[in-house]
Amino acid sequence: MEQGLALRDIHLPDAISWWPLAIGWWLLLIIVPLSIYAAWWLFKRLTRKTALSSAKTLLLEIKASSDANDLQKLQQISNWLRRVTISITPREQSAGLTGQAWLEYLDRSVDGQPFSQGLGQCLAEAPFRKTAPEDLDLDALISLCELWLKGQKL
């Protein structure tokens, strides 16, 4: 009788390893974080741009307001500056500043020291005043605020 061929047992290949990653996974690992960062950056830019355009509109409304006296306008400008600053910068940088530190912070966006040493000094105590300063020049103060607003970068 003829004997059969001696066959060897079937050998399966090794299991496919997860490492090294295929090119698609590498692309995914790069694209997802970049997309998240780009979306965050775009969101910050758009909200800052919107805040600056809204601020410009609000300043024009304060300037054109005929029913407010000088003290009310001064207080509105002071509140406006605070709100705009908190909207466009990290809250930790500007929200807690008062007095001279607040004015020096505002000076960073303009040439010279018009807030801490000049016309803008009246803004520090504006919310607490009972009467407007005698030497208050609202038009010049609004112009200074417009200059400050232009100094804010997108």
C-alpha cells in the first residue's frame, strides 16, 4: 500500500500589529489637533472683531447722545472702556485693575501716557464722581478713546 505524503500543519501568519500606524492614522493624528486649533483661533478672532465693531458703535452712540449730561457721558465712557477691555483681552489681565494701574494699562495701546498723565485721568474716578470735572473736554476724551480703540489689534 502506498503511504500518503507527510503534510505539514498549516501555519497562519502573525496577527497584524497596531504599530507602526498606517499613513491614514498619522494624517488623522495631525489633522484633528490642527483643525481644533484653527477653529479655536477663528472663533477668538471673530468674537474679538465683533466686540471691536460693537464697541465702536457704542462709542458713537455715547458721543451722539444728547439726553445725557457731561457726568453721565463720562461715566458711560468709563464703563464702556472697562467692558470693551474685558471683552477683548483675557479677564485676568484687565478685570481687576483700578486707579493708576488701570490707566497705565490703557496707555499700553496708545503713544505716550494720555490716560495716566493726561486727559484720561478723569476716567479712573468717573464712576464715583458726583459732578463732572470743570476742565472736562468730552470731545477730546472721545477722540482719545477712538484712538485707543484703533490701537487694539485684531
